[in-house]
Amino acid sequence: MAPTLDEFLGKNEKGGEEEESSRLALVPGEVLAELVERVARLEERVEKLEEELQELRRRHASGRQRRAEEKEERGRPPSLFQKALDALNAKGYVSLVKDLSRGNPDELGRVLKRLEQMGGVVLEVEGDTLIVHPSVYREFREKLETVEERDPVACVELFGRAGKLFNELYRRGLLYYSSKESRWRML
């Protein structure tokens, strides 16, 4: 058992000076070794606790950030750019009038410029602008050169992913079938 502080300092009411000095000579080595051992164990425990605390802080911060992002997403409608991307993924093209007409004109201009920078193909058609996904436009142009089917309804299926673009351009009167060339032409 470790000595008390009074015993360590030699404050014993009953013993004389001789007894105190002999105890002090023996005790400090034992006590010092025990104190060094205890301090080492405490340092290890403190290091582990500090690591656990850092991990908890990191988890707490990431959880708080994730909750804030989720709350922000729920509380805010999707941006105009996100709407444009959603339309591009769904149809292969975006109509500024049909898909993005409710947006701020300045923001609409920024979205159009950003989509162009990302490789979107811009088609100006009858008071509207269509931004077409580059791979859809490439597929559309290839099919336009090779498909000989005259029926526009059948062509929508033959054009695959570009079928929606074919249908949109056909409905707007920008595609016609050339009997002379036996293929579809774009105005």
C-alpha cells in the first residue's frame, strides 16, 4: 500500500526525528517508482481518451454537416441547373421554354452557358432553345443518316435514346422525310 502524503513528508505525530529520517530515506525510492508507474498509466489512458474524443468530434461534425445538408436539400427546391440536368438525363435534351421557363433570366443564362461548356449542343428552334446531351445528339445524327423508315412513330423507337429528340423536332416541323433521298432531313 502506498504511503499517505503525511507519511511521505514525514509528518508523523508519534515518531521521533530519527524514525522520520529513516523512513524518508527508504520511502522515496519506492514511492517514486510507484508514482512513475502511475503517471505512465495515466498518460496512456489520457492518450486513449484524447483519441476517442477526437474520433467523437469528427463523427459529430460529419453527422452535423450531413444533417444540415439533408435539411437544406429538403427545404430548398432544386436549382435551375439541377432541373436542367434532370431533364437531360430523362429526355436527352432540355427545352428552355418547357423545362426551365420559371427560372430567373440571369440564372437561366448562366445555366445555358454552363451546359454549353459541358458539351451540350444548342439548337435554336421556333422561339425556344434546346440543349441536347452530346451523346444523344451524336446518336440522333447517326440515325438520321441511316434510318429509312418513313413512319415517324416507328422512328421514335428506332432512334433509341435519341427518339425523344426526334419526336420533339418532328412535332415542331424541323424534320421531314425526303422521298428523293429516302431518308430523314433536318431543316
